[in-house]
Amino acid sequence: MRISADQGRCLGAGQCVLSAPDHFDQSELGLVDVLDPEVPEGDEQRFRDILDLCPSQALSLEA
Amino acid sequence: MTQLPEYPQARGCPFQPASGYADYAPVAKVRLYNGREVWAVTGHAEARQVLLDPVTYSSDRVHPHYPALAPRFESARKVRNFIGMDPPEHTVQRRMLLSSFTVKKTNALRPRIQSLVDGLVDEIEAKGPVADLVPDFALPVPSIVICELLGVPYADHGFFEHQSRRVVTGSTTLEESADAFAQLKGYLDELIRRKQREPGDGLLDTLIAEQVETGGLTRAELVDIALLLLVAGHETTASAIALGVVTLLEHPDQLAALRSDPRLLPTAVEELLRFMAIADGIARFATADADLAGHRVRAGDGVVVVIATANRDGEAFPSPAAFAVDRGARHHVSFGHGVHQCIGQNLARAEMEIALGTLFRRLPGLRLARDLADLPIKEAGGVQGVWELPVTW
Ligand code: HEM
Ligand code: HEM
Ligand code: SF4
């Protein structure tokens, strides 16, 4: 599975960066940058929980 | 018809939600101080549902339907900034600030926060054997940090700490809060004028250069944004630090667990945030008819999201009444949820981690110098916490 992010929805709370700094960063403008979109095998539930923390529903998973 | 329960209700213990809401989860009608009936949303899923839907549940504080939770809230209607706006207006203002509040930027402030905290603990040790941790520790940490971040002279901190306290205190009257707002606005307007003549290097200076000088914001709008950051940035975090000390001292097994493994500090802070729910509840109003947990909410109805009870919802948090420093749950709603989720949350986390971690490390014998039951606790329905925190070590 791959992570996709919608900068248009992001409001820079940084929950994703706190949860998985290897996968997410924030741009100069404070908006989400996906560093590594690949969800490691077996980590699907952890990433569902991380996405659920995003307060602006800016993140989603694609098959 | 029986009387509806009231919102807000006073906490008996400063870190426990008021007990009176237990029977009406997850959504029920309550009565405000002025007799208005509004929906109290006490369940976690329902709280998130409301906070995730700013189209149906508006934050527009100047709108007459926006519920005033206490008399003083009426005067907040005159302050226009993004906490009281809906998208897309909200989003434009919030994005002007985002680059200053990223995880990276707030982590870069950690060494400065650490040296500030070390200095305050030095002073407490020198002063001993008793200290009041509210004025001597909990308040100066966020206050100095937000002043430096904004570029507000800390020399003026006594003035705005006093005025912003009058804004957020439960018992403040309408006249008092109106006066406090006017004083704060006057001060910030003068400061921003001065900065336009003599620029400095704080966030306000950046916003003057990037927004005011280019027509993105008027000076009056910047005054209201500065007011938000100043008020929001220190009273909440100061309460969280002081009440955090109390909560840890009252759970000695959890404090011992934290001491034996300092790597637990970030999860301990997260659990403190969930457990204490410093911001007891936040208000919205419905812009359209909606279904909420089987209730029919009507356009114009007021809604209060009760953070304190949503954070203790057993569906979302197993053994919700237990305070567990290793719980590791971040889906509490202490910083809200949805588009208004606290912009300063990572700064607040850094301040709490450094302040609490350093205090308990440097003063291993720290204990209350007065019974918990005798600590003056903040009034219902504002930022929660204690007014005084006498300790010894
Ligand atoms: C433990 C400390 C803090 C707590 C419990 C807290 C809590 C909250 C809550 C519940 C909201 C959402 C309000 C709503 O949805 O209507 C919020 C928003 C906000 N907070 Fe915090 N906060 C804290 C610290 C800070 C700090 C340190 C700052 C500033 C540096 C700050 C600035 C803001 C701002 C500007 C908003 C409005 C965001 C928006 O409307 O988009 N807060 N905070
Ligand atoms: C300049 C910025 C701010 C102003 C002018 C302001 C003003 C007010 C006013 C007048 C009230 C009464 C209720 C209302 O209108 O919702 C209030 C309540 C409250 N504010 Fe703020 N506020 C500001 C920032 C914040 C921020 C950033 C937070 C986030 C923690 C916050 C947390 C609260 C809480 C928890 C209440 C109590 C709601 C209740 O009674 O349950 N305030 N604020
Ligand atoms: S958690 Fe969501 S809102 Fe926050 S930075 Fe990441 S994508 Fe943006």
C-alpha cells in the first residue's frame, strides 16, 4: 500500500511527522511532504491509525 | 419538565472531569448560564464527528448563534481571528502562521527552552525551601517562549499575563473581559506600529513584512491574530505544566515508572494531555439540520464539545479513568480535532516535556506543600488548572 497526501487539505498540525518521521516531513510552508510513500509489509494497521490522527483528513492509503 | 443539567460544571478535583455528565453520553441537551439550551457532545466519536465537520458545525464567534459558554465570552465576539472563523477564511490566516509551528521549528526551540527551564529551577533551589510553582515556573516558561517567538518584549509580561488571565478565567465578568481585551488590543496595536518603524526578528515582524506591508492583512487583523497567539500560547500551557506536576505527584507509581525510564516522557506528556483536558470544552453552532448520535440537531442550535469526557470515553480508551504514562494514545481531543486543531501543540508538547522532565530530575524530593484538597482550582468552563502550587523538596 502507498500513502497519498493532499496538501490542499493539510493544516500543518504535524501529527504525521510525530508518528512516522521516516515517512512524513513538513515543507517550508508547513504543509505535509511524503518522504516515503511505501507502507512496510505488516505495518498496515499502524499506518491506518496514523492516518486517523490527521485532523484534516489529508492522508489516505492506496492499494 | 425536569431541569436540564448545566454546562459548565465545576471540577471537584482539578484533573478529573466534572462528574455530572456521566448519565448523558454521548450527546444530550444541557443548559448554559444564560438559560440557552445547547447540545453537549460527551462521546469521543461524536466529538470528532462534530469537529471534523466545520461546514455543519461552525466556529464563527461573531455569529449570534455561536454559544457563549460564560458571560465573558460575549466580549470575544469583537475579536476576529482564525480560531473564530470557518474555512476558507480560517485557512488563509492559519496558513500564514504554519511555517513557524512545524515539528522541526518547534524542536529547534528545545535548547532555548531547556536553558530557560534550567535557570528557573536554579532560582527555585536558591529560594527554597518552598516555592509556588505557578508564578515561579509554570507561567514564565510558556510566557517567555511565546514572547520570544512573537517578538514581544518580555519586560511587558506582567501586563499581558494579568490581562489574558482576565480573559480566560471562568468567573470573569463581561465588563472585565471587555476591558481586558481592549487593553491587550491597545498594547499590541502600539507594539505593531513600533515594529513597523523599527523591525525586529519575531513572528510578528515576519507577518508585518510578509502580510501587512503587502496587503495580505490589515494591522487590525494582525492585532487580533497576535492576541490569539499570546493568550492561547501561555495560559493553557502554564496550566498544563502546573496541573501536570500535581497529577504526577498524585500518581506516585506512575511517577516512579517515568523516573525509572525517562524515555517515557513523550507518552507521559500525551497521557497528561488526555487525562487533564486543560481545555474543558469548545463551542460550535449548527448551520444546518443534522443527525448526531440519533438526535436531531437543528440549524442554529449551539453545541459544546466536552473534551474532558470525550477523553474518558471507554470506547476509545481502554480503562479510561486510569492514568498510565505508557498508554501511548494520541487520539485524545485535548488539542481539538479537525481544521482548528491546535497550531501550537508541538510547542506545548516540547514545553511540557522539558519543564516536567527537568523539574522531577532536578528536585527528586518534590512534593506538595499543601493538601491537594486545599489548592485553589480554576473556575468551571475555562482553562482548567490550579491558581497556586506551593511545593517543597
Ligand atoms: C497544553 C496547551 C494547549 C492546549 C490544551 C491547547 C488547546 C487547544 C484547543 C482545544 C484548540 C482548538 C480550539 C477549537 O477547536 O475551537 C486550540 C487551538 C489553538 N491553539 Fe492551542 N492549546 C495549547 C497550547 C497552545 C500554544 C502553546 C499555542 C501557541 C503558540 C496555541 C495556539 C492555538 C491557536 C492559534 C489555536 C487556533 C487554531 C485554529 O483555529 O486553527 N495553543 N488549542
Ligand atoms: C485571542 C485569542 C482567544 C480569545 C480572544 C479567546 C477568548 C475566549 C473567550 C471569550 C472565551 C469564552 C468562550 C468562547 O467564545 O468560546 C474563551 C473560552 C475558552 N477558550 Fe479562548 N480565546 C482565545 C484563544 C484560545 C485558545 C487558543 C484556546 C485553546 C486552548 C482557548 C481555549 C479556550 C477554552 C478552553 C475556553 C473555555 C470554553 C468553555 O467555557 O468551556 N482560547 N476564549
Ligand atoms: S497530520 Fe495531517 S494536517 Fe497534520 S501535517 Fe500531517 S497531513 Fe498535515
